[in-house]
Amino acid sequence: GVDIASYRAKEAESRVGIARGALLPALSGTAAYSNRTFNLKSFGIDFPRAPGTPAPADLVGPIGLVDARLAVSQPLVDAAAWTRLRSARRGLDQAHAEQTGAAETAAQAAALAYLRAARAQAVLAARTADADLARQLLALAADQVKAGTAPDIEATRARTQVAATEGALLVARN
């Protein structure tokens, strides 16, 4: 989730750059090369000639022509572009907020998982101690029954307690 939110934030940053591009100066250029032959009579100009020289040829060429042009344009007032830029920035703010929220959600989930694991370990330790105590009490009750200082019901109660604590220990392990 955090990675997806990060990618969405990068996408929103790109949209801001695209929207800003409409407000920046634009540079364009063209270049062309042609190899042409010209007919001088098509220009409608009679070129003077020196007496006794032959008339110039009607066709001149081939002549290589290079035409290279650069153009720069800058929008002066473009309200729609400014609106698109503001909208893209709002989208970027939203994407950053979603990224922060996703990171916080992931951190909360990790912290909760850690706390659940720590609690489970503490419960397991407590159930292990309870089972050890129940076994010790069973041994004590069995000794008292042998000595004749306690009725058999005490040993039965102690066995029941051992069974209950071992069941709780098994649940805690799972």
C-alpha cells in the first residue's frame, strides 16, 4: 500500500510538471534543405548584359538551399493553464496525504502485530507458570493424602486443576 501511494505521488508530481509546461516558453524549430533549379524568366526580370556577350541561360542551378528557422512563444495570459496547474497541485497534495496515511497505517499494523506477539508470549509464560504451580500443588496434595492429613477429594481437585491449566497452556501455545 505504501509503495502504491508512493507511485501515485510520483504520478501527481509528473502531472504538475505537465501543467506547468503549458505556462513556460516554447521553443520550436524547423530546418529544410532543397536542391533547386531556377528559371530566371519566371522572376520577370531582364538582367542587363554586356554588349557582345551571349544571353544568360534561362535555367540556373542546381542550387542548394538551406532554410532554418527558430520560433519562441510565451503565453501571456492563460487562465485555463493556471487552473490546470492549481488542480494538479491539489492532486499532488492529496497524493502526498494518501502516502502519509498509508505509511501511518502500515506502521500501526506493524506495531499492533508486535504488541499481539508480545502479549501472546506473556500469556504463554503465565500459562506455563500456572501449569507448573498446578503440578506442584498436585504433588503436595498427593503427599498429604498419603500422610492422611487431607481427604482424597483434594488430590482429585488438584488433578482437575492440572488438566485445566494444561488445556489453557495448549491454547496459549497455539
